[in-house]
Amino acid sequence: MSGIRNVIDIAKGALLANQKAISVTSHNIANVNTPGYTRQRMILESNPPYFADRLKVGMGVRADSVVQYTDQFINRNIHQKTSLLKEYETKASVLSQMETIFNETNEQGLVRAMNEFWNAWQDVASNPGGFSERTALLAKGEVLTRRFQSMNESLYQIKREMNTNLKLSIREVNRLVKQIAELNEKIVFAESDQTAANDLRDQRANHIEQLSELVGNVYLTDQHGALTVMSEDGMILVDGKYYWELSQDGNAIYWNGIASDISRKLQNGKIGAWLDLRDETIPEYIANLDELAGTLMREVNTLHLAGYTLSGETGKYFFENFKTAPDTPNASDFTGAASYIRLSSDVKGIPANIAAGGVSGAPGDNENAMRILSIQTDGSIQIRKWNFDQRGASILSTLQAETLDDYYRMLVGEIGVLTDESAENQQFTQAFLAHLSELRDSVSGVNLDEEMVELMKVQRAHEAASKLVAIADEMLQSLLEMR
Amino acid sequence: MRVATRSFYQGIQERILRLSGDLKRINEKISSGKNVNRPSDDPLSLIDSLGLKASLSQLEQYQRNMKRGESWLNMSESVLSQTLQLVDRAQEIAIQMASDTQSGESRTYAATEVGHLLDQAISLGNTRLGGSYIFSGYRTGTAPFLKVTVGGIETAQYDGDANDFRILIGKGEELTVGKNGQAVLMDSGIFDTLGRLKRALEDNDRSAIGQQIDQLRGAQDDFNNGIADVGARTSRLEGKREILNYLDLNLKERLSQIEDADYARVVVELREKELAYQAALLSSTRIAELTILNYIR
């Protein structure tokens, strides 16, 4: 009897095990497009044998465990590269916005406004007594100063956007670290019976990936399966079920409410990119544009003051004079010059007060106009080039001698190179990440064809086990029918 | 390698997106006709093209300056030649009237004519160009020559200054286009000489008439030199203009090489990408049809 009963037990176990296997396969099929899903497989194990006299007889099959196919090394790599990709992607998109401010390929650029300004001086030099030439010069001067002002305003606007973006993403970071801490707790609890909490782990990995998009991080797992998450230089965000939130106050970012700016510790990811742009790239461009505007004001005013107006007066400003230190812009600190630059009250609306004359201001005297217009081609103008490094912790300037045109051209060229570089970095990292994702999916991703074959395999096994029950039943029948 | 179903579809998406990005860029080049549509397209070319544009704008301005300079020079030349003709006529009169055969009456008539010549010379000296007196130095708003009588002799007084009017015809290259009236007219003594001649004719003073003949000869030399000088400056201007025209053409050509899209190349590129795009779509749909689901009931 024990032999036949054993067959029925084996068949029952096989039916149950295969049913479980089918549900695992179905789970895979159902999650074929779920982001971050790691395919699972039922591990079947044969039951230990029982001893029939001297013989060891097998006791059928049982479902041992459900395992995930995952490669931690690839995952870690993907998270790192995701941070980098998001950093480059964000930089490329903001830089291409900045690029449109400096886009000199169209006809409205600063270069054109400067060219027209100098040409207007030439026209005045050709006919120093002419009112229409003088009026045209004031109009071109107005256009030039407006251009400086609007470029400056656009740069500040992008800078302000960075802070808005940071505010939203910090809220997102806080949400993620909280969820990761909660999942840590759930996973430790669920795995206390030595079974893997596969789907919770998938969820947590997903959250880590989302966190990596925002800011670069490192993590390690403890023996209970809980994660410890830190920023790249070791500032702790999650440890087991505990988590620490970030908060923003103006330009500063605080950790755990402690009023000490930790923004320089946040690298990579979108947050790292926005901080780099906010504290390095954008202020550098603002400073250099200020420098250009301030130098133009200084050069033109110095000559203009010494010249004579049509009525023979001297000591008139062309651009509004600098403020006195400590207010800026002043004669040695051009901060804010690009928004401050405007026609002086001496000349605004009074074309006769343009000091075109060098000796008397008589209507044919063009000597000073000739001096001023030669600023355009003067390659010995002293102008500072600013360089913001380490998020503004290191601000250096180098004094250069070149024409104002060349200085500005260099700024345009640099933004082009910078944008191009970020776009290229982005493409490269994207290709790299795509490759890593493919590698990960080759391990962890679901292949439908494979699952279908698996399904057929399990189905056949289930069919066979059902048949086994029928056969055991027949055997019992024939025993019972014996007389 | 094992390929997950998801990464297969992702691959298709990425490839098609990349190709559509390429197509968009090519389309932008074709529709704008420009190779560089934003600084990052080609930063170095952009820096070059901005430099070229600034140079072109300067060149155009120099050409405009030169046009104005040319009218100054032409005007000076025409005033000087007319004044020279006027001196020639005075010379004729002086020689004729110095002869003893002339009566006092005819000398009186001649005196009137010389008086007209003096008025004409003064009015030529007060020639204006677009509202500016061209012989006043910097004082272009003031008539430079005023008829005065000094010691019973009619002459002109100079009210301009001693500056010359210059324009820019190249980087740091100035050209004097308006010499002041003192140098051009006053220094030749033309007004004094005409005044004295008139007085001598009125006084019927033969020897004084004879003295003015030499003076007029000196003035003729001065004006001839003056005309030659204007001519020299005009030809310098023309030479410069030719150089600028050549430069202008050259710069425009270089600018076009940098900026303008090479249509033949871009269109070929477009064909290539189009083909790749179609191929990607085709192979993607073909492969997507391959599934075991087609073979099991």
C-alpha cells in the first residue's frame, strides 16, 4: 500500500509545485514592461527519500524558493552612471538655454549692436556737426545698453530657475529617502523567515535609481538586508529605518535642519548639475558680461570727458558714471555693470552734448570722435577674465589685453564649447548606460519567448502529474477489485 | 547573449529617436541654409565668422566714410580749379591793362570786373557741402571768408581755424579731406592781390598794375600745387577703395564658406539618414513579428 500512496503523494506535490511555478512564470510575463523588475524563477527541489527496507525511494518534488536573477555589480554601475547622465543631460539643457542668450548666429546679437555703435561714432566723425548723425549715435548707444541689460536679466532668470528646480528636487529626495527607510524596515521584517522579499527589493532598487537621478550616492547592504545610503562624500541619508532630510534656505542647503550649508557636498545628478550651473557657470558669465560693460563704460567715458561738446563744454559723460565704492559698479569693481550701463543724463536726449570735438567743439571738430571710435580696434585694452571654480569657493581673474570684440567673441565661443561638451558627454554616458542596461536586462529582464517555453514545460509537467494521479487511482482500483 | 523583451523594444525606440534627432539637425541646416545655427554647432567656426562679420561691418563703414571724403575732395578740387580760372582771367586783365595803350576809362571798367572776380573768389571760399563750410577748418558752421577793406584796399579776412578735417579710411589710417582755408586760399594772397589790382586800376597806376602780375603768377603756382595735392589724395582714396572692395569680396567669400550649408553634401547626408531610418523601421517591425506566440495554440 505504501508504494501506491507514495505515488499519490508525489503526484500531489508535483501538482502543487508546478502550479506555483506557473504563477511565478505568470508574474514574469505580467511584469515584462515593469521598470526595474527583476525576473524570478521557482527553484524546485526533490524531497529527501524514505527508506523502504534497504532501498532509498524518492519522495517527489517540492518548491524550495523563488530566486531573482540579478547582478549587484551591474546595478551599482548603472546607478552611478545614471547620476552622471542626469548631470550631463541637465547641464546640456540649461547650457543650450544660455546659448540662446549668446546666440550671435542671428542678427540681434551683442556683436551687431557693438558694430553699429562704433559705426555710429564713425558717422559722427565724418560729420561732427550733423544732428542726425549725433541722434543716431545716441539711439545706437541706447540699443547697445538695452542689449547688455536684457542679456544680464536673462542670465539672472536662469539662475533663479536653478533655485526653483532645487527646491522641488530636494522635496523629491526627502520623499525617496523616507520611502527607502520604510522599505528597509519592511524587507528586514519580511526576510526574517529566511525567504527573499524579491518585489520589495525591486521597489527599493527603483527608489535608489530615482535618487541617483537627483544626486550621486553610494550605498551598502547590512546582513539583515537593510540599506545604508550616503551622499558621495559620506553624508548619511538613510541607515536602516532611519533617514535624514535636506532643506533649502535661499542659496544654502541644510542637512537635518542644521544651519550649515552642505550644498558643496552634493555632487552629480540633477542637483549637482544645477548647483554647478548656479554657482559656477552662470555667475562666471554674469561677471564676464559685467566686465565687458564696465570696461566699455570706462574706456568711452575717459575719452568723452576730455572732449568738447558742440557748445564748447567739456567734462561730459557719455555713459552714466560709475558709483562710488563700496557701491557697485564702481571704477575698480564692475559687479552689476551690465544691468547698470545706460546713457548719461549729460547726453540722453541732448545730441549736442556728445563730445565729438578734441580742441574746441566747433561743428567740424571730430578729433575726439576719432579717438573714441578707435577703441573698437584697440587691442591693448586691459580687461579682466573671471573664472569661478569649486562652486564659487575659488574666484580668480586674469588681466588680459585685447579688443572688446575679441573678448566677447571668446565668451560666445566658450559657451558653444561648453554646450557641445555637455551634449557629447551626455551622448557618451547614454550609450554607456544603454549598454549597461542591456547587460542588466540580459540577466534580469524578462524574455517572453523564454517564459512561454517555460510555461509549456511546466504545463506538461502538470499534465503528467495529473496523469500520475489517474494511474495511481487505477492501481488502487485494481487492488480493491481483487477477490 | 540573452536578450530581454523589454530591452529589445527599448533598443528600437532609442535608435529611432537618435535617427530622428539627426534628421531634425539636417532639416535645420537645409531650411536655414546655414551650417552653424547655434554656438555649439561649431564654436570655432562661429568665432571666426563673428570676427569676419565685425571686419565686414568696419569695411562697410570705411567705404561710407570714403564716399563722404570723396565729395569733400571733389568739391575742393572744383573750387580750386574755378579759383585758378579766375586768377587766369585777372592775369589777362592785368597784362592787358599794364600796356600804355589803355585809357583810364577802360581801366575803370576793368577795375569793376576785377571787383567781381574778388567777390567770386570770396564766395568760392565760402563753398558749403551739406551745410558745412569746407574751408573753415573745424569751424564748419562759420563762413570762413568775409570781405573787408583794409587801408582802402578791398580784401578778405579769414574767420576759420587752422585745423584740417580728417576721416578714417582704414584701421588707424586717416586721410585729410578738408584743408583749412588759411592754407588753401589765404596763404596764396589771392584776395589781397585782387584788391590791390582793383585799386591800382581805379588809380590808373600802371606800375602798381605791373606789380600784381608777378603776384598773380605766384598764386597760379600755389593753386596748381593745391589741385595736384587734392588729386594725389583722391587717387590715394581710390586706391584704398579698390583694396577695400577686394577685401570685402574676400571676407564675404570666407564667411560664406564657414556659414553657408553645402547643399550637395547636406542633401546626400539627408538621403543616407532617410535610408537608415526606413531600414530601422522595417527591421524593427519584421523582428517584432517573430514570437513563439505565433506557433503555439
